Amino acid sequence: MTTLREQMVALGDRAVAAARRLAGAETDRKNAALQAMARSLRRCQAEILTANRRDIEAGRAAGLNRALLDRLSLNESRIEAMAGGIEEVAALRDPVGATIAAWERPNGLKIRKIRVPIGVIAVIYEARPNVTADAAALCLKSSNAVILRGGREALHSNRAISDVMRASLEGAGLPADAILFVDTPEREAVRELVQLVGRVDLVIPRGGEGLIQAVTEMARVPVIKHYKGVCHVYVDEAADLEMALTIAENAKCQRPGVCNAMECLLVHQAVASRFLPRLAERLTSQGCRLKGDPAARAIVAAMEPATEADWSTEYLDLILNVRVVGSVDEAITHIERYGSHHSDAIVTENLETAERFTRGVDSAAVYVNASTRFTDGGEFGMGAEMGISTDKIHARGPMGLEELTSYKYVVWGNGQIRC
Amino acid sequence: MTTLREQMVALGDRAVAAARRLAGAETDRKNAALQAMARSLRRCQAEILTANRRDIEAGRAAGLNRALLDRLSLNESRIEAMAGGIEEVAALRDPVGATIAAWERPNGLKIRKIRVPIGVIAVIYEARPNVTADAAALCLKSSNAVILRGGREALHSNRAISDVMRASLEGAGLPADAILFVDTPEREAVRELVQLVGRVDLVIPRGGEGLIQAVTEMARVPVIKHYKGVCHVYVDEAADLEMALTIAENAKCQRPGVCNAMECLLVHQAVASRFLPRLAERLTSQGCRLKGDPAARAIVAAMEPATEADWSTEYLDLILNVRVVGSVDEAITHIERYGSHHSDAIVTENLETAERFTRGVDSAAVYVNASTRFTDGGEFGMGAEMGISTDKIHARGPMGLEELTSYKYVVWGNGQIRC
């Protein structure tokens, strides 16, 4: 009987060997594997749904709530969405081998900075089987081997999906071990996995705050976090209030459960009394609750009082904090203090104020006169994404294929030595 | 009496506040501060040397060896070198605010990817006072606040240098807290520092393997490592042997104590019997010891036998491992197994073999027909450097000003909302 550590080390070794083969894989071959995966997922739908039913039944027996059961559930259209997503990744440009920069030194050395895969990426996620397909496809296209560790609740579904994908890799002449799946249910497997220094090059946790914090604390290898979004819209005194209303409504209500939805609206005191009643009317009609600071509640009495803790809360729901501020600087200070450095917007017609805001707000994406909801790989034109990084190291904002690469310097000379 | 943790948290808060002010600092003001630092270091030479003498005397009393005492020692020319280094940083282009990429989306959103500082960087190093000046200058130019933690042996020297630099910041109207110095000697201060999630954005350990491993294991914030170099030169069957000799001599002997010096030479069996006797003669005459595998020793009997552990040893000294290989693939396999992914070179006139090598070797810098010694920010034309990263996340190879930045997306619209 091997220990968990030994099992994870063995898995890591297989991933490293696969990553080495994958580093030199031609684009056509990777795309062929991706196309085969999409076809196989559709063809093996029945087996995948059978496996998924086992997870659902176990989840019901374990008392999972309805939201979790919904995320866990697969059906025909969700499998089709997975397959379609893989085909989209196949259609994206291969980042590996691209020249990022090239220059020549006075001594004749020709230096090229070239995109290369990171190597082995571990993705730790919750009970969402579609992440299995998304993450594996993005890692394969960027020539990284991936070790997948999904939530235990989705064990059978994830195993079925990854089996299908592994078979497609082999069919295309690529190592099946480029996609590895941790199928031991023990929690401790995650700890071992994120401490595989020298075997795992990067860990990407995807899920709730608890998961991300736990992974970050245990990890001994680099982690890129896809953290919460406490996003703001600041309505400046020079705002087009009609535009501000439309943006606020979109940022809050179009899809409240995602990380780039607005959680807090800040409004300049000069326009607050004109703007807030209209905002309240518009959002309340959509079923949104409003919580305000005293100045906001003095204008719209129906708002609940916002507590200190509310300002840094990610509701992921139809609830909005509202605060009246005296200046753009006060707005920036609020955002820096309570925000999550994810996505924040200003609505203003004043160019100077807009620039002050974009310089002062230290977030992955800062918007002028647009909704925060655009922070997304697809909306940015990057194609599929692994998630949205709120870290500042390596990747920030939407993390697409390029963000799953590293680089190396290739230097050609004709005998140069250093003096 | 505050705890160490409280002290470090307070230091982190001061750094965060300074980083926020620094993010918007004009290039001219940063350069003025750097120029003032250089002048002040020269002017305060006597005080700095007095402080350094205290460290030296304490070090002698504590029985530090001669190499450590040498690294610790300052004199007029070393202070001049520090001042000159700071002036060089002042002359470099400011990376902050540069547009990395810009594009427009079909819906009219204008997306710009802009270089921004990382925020607060902690630099953990050993008893080399010059790192204090180098690291502080690079962080200031890239608008990062820095928390310096040097070896306890250099406490007085480092405090004197950082006091001078902090005074220059204030003189230029920048926050003195942009350069903070941990002056408690307790080892535990490092642990607290590298666990300041939310206050410290990046940790850069610089020093020996022990220090780097300890920091990496303790850290809860991202770490970029400047690790050891087990660098190789592979002499191919199609090599110009005269060039190979020159490159091997340079890579091994020009400065053996640095991370980009060669530790192991691999030679194709087809040229080994012609090449190795000449190599042995050339290197032995420079005082270099050679250790070989059986095939190499069959050609040069005077070589000592190399042990398995030797292949992954960073000697930092005039000792060279030598191995005969049957092909470029065998060379690549050796390098991937025993190397440190730092800098590796091939000497060959065969273009195809060269490309096979540059693709197959997964190192920060891969050379064709040039010495490994060129892996260096100055030699790459990047100006000063913080060190050489052997990591693959964020920065790889020489880490200059750009590598000390992150980015953000600034998105301008005219009312766009997401559908």
C-alpha cells in the first residue's frame, strides 16, 4: 500500500514526462486531439450522464443543497457546451513558440524571447464537471500537462470526462498523461499535490473563498488565484446620468452571481439627489435590495443601513451597497480600502477625472463609461479563459492561453565569450 | 511591547501606504531621488564605513570565514560602485505606465494593457550590503515600495545605507517609507514578513540555497527565486572545436563563483577523443580540476571519477564535470535530469542540431555557440538586474525593471453594457 504522498509523487512524475513530450508537440496534433475530445464527449454522452447520476444520487443522499446539485448536474446541453468550448479552444492561435521579442547585442549575440509552456499545472476546483473539460483543453492547447483535482462530489463525472479526454490524446499520438486526474477522495491529496516542488510548476485554484485560501496556505509551489470580486461603479459629478443608470443596472443585475458584477455603487454628492431615486426605482423593480450609508439613506429612505462589513462583502446576489462620496479621490480611497482589485468603473464625461480614476484605482480592469461585466477572456477577445486573476504576479485579469505560458531566451552567437 | 508579528504588520502598512503614493510618482521625481541617493552615499561614506566596521568586528568575533567577511566589507570603491549603480538605474527607461498592448473590440471598447508597479516587494538577502542599494534603487525606479531584510551580520551597514536612501526620498518629495528596512535581528521576522498576505505582493530571496529554500517554505505570498545554476556546455559532433575550447574555458574559468558559470561539459563521442585532451590541457593550466564519467576518463586518465551526486552539484569553483554522450538527445536528457534550468549552451555548426537543442532544453537561457556567462541583465541589454529567476512564473532569466512590474487593463467605452 503506497502513501498518498507516494501516489502524488508518482502522478507528478507522469505529468513531468508528459509535459516534456507535449512541449514539442505540433499545433496540428494538439488541435486534432482537441477535435477528437469534442467528438468523443458527444459520443460518450450516455456513459458520462450515467456517471453523473451516481454523483447526483450520492450528493442528494449527502444532503447537498440545490445550488450545489445544480452545478454538479450534467445534461445533454451541458455536455454539448463542453464539447463546443473545446472546439473553440482548438480554433484559437497556439501561443507556444511565438517570439515575444528579439534583439541583437553590440557583440553580435542574437537574443530571442520565446513563449514556452509552463510545464505542469495543477487545477484544484469544486464540484463543477465542466471545469474538467475547460481546464484540460486550455492546458493542452498551451502544451502544459494538467493534474485535475475536482470536488469529491463530482468524482465519477470528472473521471468519466477525463477518461474520454485521455483516450483522445492517445488517439492523436500525444501522451495520455498530459491530462491526469486525482481520483482519490482524500482531502490530504490536495496538500500533497500543491507541495510537489519540482514536479508541479503552478497551481490554479478555482472556486469559493474557502478553497482558494486553503490552497494558498498549503501550497509550496506558485499559486495564481481567481479570487472574489467586490466591484464598484463610481458615478461622477460629470456623469451622463442616463448612461450611469444603464451601466449600473447592467453591472448589478445582468448576472449578479459572477465575480465581475457590481457590489457597490459610489456617487458624487453633487448628483446623488438626482441620481439615487432613479437608481433605486430601476434596481428595485428588478428585485434588488439596496443598502446605503447615511447620506444615501437621507435621499432614499427605503435603503437599509449598510454596515462596515457590507462594504467588503461579495454578495453574488441582487443586493447593492450605495455610498455618497465628496470627490473622485474619496471614491478611489473607498475602492482601494474595501475593493478586491478586480474590476471597477467610473462614469464621467470629464477626461481628467477619468484619468485620475484609472491611474488611482489599482485593479485588474479599470473601466471608463462601461460596465464591469466585460472583464472576461471572451469579451476581451482572448478566447476561452482559465479564470480571472486578482493576483499581480504573472497574470492579472482574464487568464487565457498566453497567460498559461512562460518564456525562455534563445541566444545565437558565433563564438562570443564574456570579457 | 509589541510582538514581532505586530511590528511586521505595521511595517507592511507603511509600505502599502508608500506604494500607493509611489504608483503615481513622476519619472523625473524618482530619478531626482536616485541621483540624490548616489550623491548622499558618496557624501556619507565615512558614516557608512564606520557602521560597516562595527559589523566586521562583530563578524570576526563571531568567527565568520574570510569569504563572508569579504562580502560584508565595504570600502571607498565599493561605495562608489553602489552609487554608480544607482546612477545607472536612474538612466534606465521608466517601465511604469508603458502600454504593453492596445486593441479595440467590435463593440467599441478600447482596451489598453498598461504596466503598473507590483506594489510592495520584500527582498530577503544575506550579508552583502551592496544588495541594499541595488534592490532599493530598482524597486524605486519601478515604483515599488521595498522592505529590505539583509543578513544580521550586515545590520549596521544596511541600516546606514538605507537611512541615507530614505533621507534622499524625502528630499525629493517622495515617501521615505518607500524603502523600509527590517532592523530586528530575530530570524522569526522573516517568517512574519513573508506571510504578510495583502501587504506584501512579492518576495525575492537572494542568496544561498539554504536561504532560498527556507523562504520558499515559509512564504504565504508569491516568491520569485534566484536559485542555483548547474549550467552545461554541450560540444556537438559538428562543433568548431576551437570555438568550443574558447567557450568552455570562458564559461568555466572567467568567473567560476557565479550562477551562470559552467559546471558540466558534455561532449559527443565522435569528437571526444580529439576534444577532451585539449580541454584538459587548457583548463588544468588554469587550475581547474576535472571529474569525468568512465568514457571521459578512458580518454583523459588524469580526470577524477565523477559520482552521481556530482552531476547536479553547483561547485561555484574551478571544478568541472565531464561526460561523453552519444547524441544531442542524450545531452538534452542529461541536462533536463541534472541541470537547474538556468543557462545551457550547445556548440555546433549544424543548424538542425542547434534547433533541436534549443527546443529540447527547458532553461531560462539556451545558447548556440556562445558562453553561458551572458545570462545577465547588463549583458542582455536590460540594464541593472534584481537577479536571475530560475522560476517559470512571472519572470524567467535576468530580472530587470520590467520584470518588477505587473499590468492592468484600462478600458474606455461610451456606455457599453454586456448583453
